[in-house]
Amino acid sequence: MSSQPPRPPQPAPASPTAAHGSDRELRADARRNRERVLRTAQQSFATEGLGVSLDEIARRAGVGPGTVHRHFPTKEALYLAVATDQIRHLVAEAHALAATSDPAALFTLLSAMMASGAENVAVKSALVAAEFDLRTAAPDVAADLTRHVADLLDRAHAAGAVRPDLAVDEVMALVAGAFAAIRHAGAESSRERSAHIAQLILDGLRPRLR
């Protein structure tokens, strides 16, 4: 009977713990890449307009084009993700302001919202043109921001820091109007001019002098 050569040792199967850890690492890496692409896209669109290609954004973010196209198959998907990500940052800022006792925290948040909108006005306009509405496309994050604005408005009302007849839906409408005003004035690329327009609107929310 012929002898068989010894079989080489087979690698041990990956333990469930090791495989799970690898999955976590992959997910964390994908999440970091996505965030890097979003930051790069936001900066590129704000400074150069919407003509920057997905492949160019990939190059600037230091990732492969396939990574960008996998997360954002279309420009519109990227626009929506950029706008939603900015709202998430505003929600985080609102949460921090809610932890303070500043009666004027509402104005701090609204200033941040208007500044963010001014930087991303081209993206917001593109979403409107594509008939995207963040309130329906990302309802949870939009509702979180509105809720924080309402809470800070209640605090400002209690301190007499805003007009007594001001409602939260009017505040949100005025913020949206600020984006339109900034675009109409051609002030998207000027932080000084866009901040001045925002301040004019915010001054209208303060109590009227008797």
C-alpha cells in the first residue's frame, strides 16, 4: 500500500470574535472614509460650486473613486448627504447650547444655522431644483433641529429675549428666508456680507423698543 504524503496543516477557522472584530474595523474604516468624503465635498462645493466631479472629490479626500460612487451613486445623493450632515452638526451644537443657561442661546444657534446655510446655499439650491426636501428626505434629523429651536425659543420667551409673538414655525421660515436673501444678494462667498444679512433678520426677532 503506497503511503500518502502528510497533509499540510490547515489554518484554523477564524473565531467568531475575530471575524466580528474585523467586521467592526471595516465598518469603522468605511465610516471614516464617508466622513472624509463629506467634509471634502462640503468644502469643495462651498468654495468652487457644484461643478466639482465625484472623481475629483475622491482624489481630494484621498480615497478611490469607487468608494465615493459606492456611498454616493449620484451627485444628488452627495448633495443630500452633505446637507443632512450639516444639520447633524447643528443638532449637536443645539444640544450643547441646551445644556447652558444662556437666554440668548437661541440667537447663537440661529446664527450658526444661517452661517451653515450660507456656506451650503448652492447645495440647498440644487436639492430644491431636484425637488428634494430635507424635511421629508431626512425627517428625524430635521425634526431634532426644530425641536431644539423650539426649546431654546421657549427659554428666550421666558427671559424676554425675543418678541412675545414669535412662533417656532416662523423662526424656521425666517432661517430659510435668510438663505434666499443671501443668495439673492450674491453674498454666498462673503462671510461678512452673509453674516450682516443674517444679523438684520435676527434683529427683527428681538423685542420691540417701546
